[in-house]
Amino acid sequence: MAVRFVKIQHYRNEYLHVSQVEVLTFDGKNIALGKKATQSSVYSHSKNPIAERAVDGNTETDWNRGNLTHTNQEKSWLLIDLGQNYPFQSIHRINVYNRTDCCNERLEEAVLYLLDDHEKELFSNVLCGAMIPQAIYVNKIDNVKVRKVKIEHIRNEYLHVSQVEVLTFDGKNIALGKKATQSSVYSHSKNPIAERAVDGNTETDWNRGNLTHTNQEKSWLLIDLEQEYLFKDINKIITYNRSDGCNERLSGAILQIISSDNFVIWHSTFNSRPFAQVKVVNDKLFKLKLSSSVSNSALGDTSSPSQVDPFQAFQNAQYRQFQEFLQLQFQQFRELNGQNQGLDQNLQFQNPQFQLPSQYGNYSNQENIDPYFR
């Protein structure tokens, strides 16, 4: 496979503006620099926000400095012609620098594509509206080093959580007791500081005094893991939402893993479910790191990656994620009420295509499953 074009495409009517798009090979060369760029339209403004600004090498992200592209509000797109074909395997990552002075949420759900010389899709990834630049790894993400975990709202909203656990495959919570900061601290006698998210206490009732809480703003919570960890070693992140009320405030917030060089390299969006939300980062089954003792006939012959059905593996990963959610919910109901609230602790499903009650969202089809499994 050979890559010729890079495209960012909106499928809703939205402005598209970015500061820079870098396409990096494994030797660190930016093969997009100075190449031909076009966009769906040019927003009429004295700053002349033409497409060429995305490939001029200037990563200034403040609109007022005059370095961004900008389209009209439409099903907008930006297309970069790399000028020649590059082997797909030679491309390491793509850096996308979002606007930071305001309106960063406009990039949410835009799709990044790598296309061949006939503009056929070779690779795609959904972008988020984070202010921090995003690094989309095309090849070899496993050995990337990560340092931070962030929850960020792209709308004005309170942010409050009980706990954020970042678990490795051996079950260790590498966020426990680490440095945590947030955009602001809501003024209240319960003193809802950021450190409550990493103190090990998973109590989710605000009245018990264990939650973080910001003001109503483009709020964020940032956890510094205080050392580098390999991305491939992170199994899942469990976020304990508020349960006594206002749980809907977490909906739409973006969970991010941030690399040592301060790029978002993984993201997932929260819904409004109360209690714990489990986000699988790396799933050994999905990544085909199968133990010889595990038999999964639904995956076919796993001795050859070409014979594995990726969506079936994707479903299996989500199935396990859902079962973990049920177990956590059961435990919390039991702890809060001292009884089983109708949830079977040993609940098993015969089919991973399940249907949750409506308040938890619809997981019965591919479109509504949490994204970002490569």
C-alpha cells in the first residue's frame, strides 16, 4: 500500500480550522511540509486562513496570531497532497495541531484519512476536540511512552469524579497517589480538590466528601503519572462517576492518554452512566497477544492475523468491558445498600452483542461501541 493524500473531513456542518498537520516517517521527517494543500472553502477574514497554513511548519495555535486554516461552516475538509507515493509502513504518526484560543470543540468527530493516489481509504481515525495536539499513530504505537491522563470537557460544564484508576495488565493502579491538578476548585466546605481522584477511595456519593469538583467552564482534570510507562502496558482506565445525582455532567467529556512529548495518543468519550465507566486501552485478545491456553473459536485461526475477524475481536473486547462494568456496579450497589439490587454477580451472556437499558446507551451495534480500537 502506498499513501499519497492526507485528508481531514467533517460529516456535519462545521467550521474546520487547524494550525498544522505533520506527517512523520520513522526517521522523523515531516513529508507534509511545504506540500500542496486545499480545503473546501476559505473563511472570509483579513487573516486569510488558507489551506497552505497547515503545511508551513508553524505550529502556532492561537487564531489571533494569523497562522490557522479556516473553512466556512459546511461539511468541510482539508486535503494535503504529499506529492508522491510513500509506503504505508514508512509512516509512523500524524500530528494535528488544533486551535487553542477558543472553539477547539469544532474539531470533535472530524475524521483523519490516509488515501492512496486514487483517493481510496487506507487508514482512518476519529479526532477529538482536545486542545493538546493529537498524535495519530499509523504504525507501531505499542512502544510509545506515556506520562499523563486527562479528562477534558469541550463545553462549559462542571467536572466531578470520585476516582480515576489507570491499570496495567498486572492489575497495578499506576495513578494511585500521583500528582493531580484540575482547572479550578469549586468553592464548597467539602474542599473537592483534584487529589481526591487518586486517593484510592471509590466512594461516589458527593455527600460523603470524596469527589473532585470544578467550576462550570471548559473544565479538566490532569493526572501526572510521574514517570514514563509504555502505552502497550496500560490495560484499562476506570473512572468512577458521581452517583447521587448530576452524573450526566460527565457525558461528552474526553478521556485522554498523553505521551511524554505532550501529544494526545489515545482518547475515548464518556457517557452519562453513573458509577464506574471502564475504558479498555489495550486488549490482549484484540491485539492478538493470545495465550496458548486460551481458545476462542469465534476468532477463527489466530495463527495468522489475516484470518482473524477484527470486528469479532472488537465485540469480544467490548463484551468483557461490559461485564466488568456490571461487576463494578453490583459491588457499589451492594456496598451502598447492603443488598443485591437485582444484578446477578455471576451474570453471563451467550452473545457479546448485548442490549443495555436505555439509560446506559445502546451497545447492540458497531456504531455505538466505544471507538479507538486499532
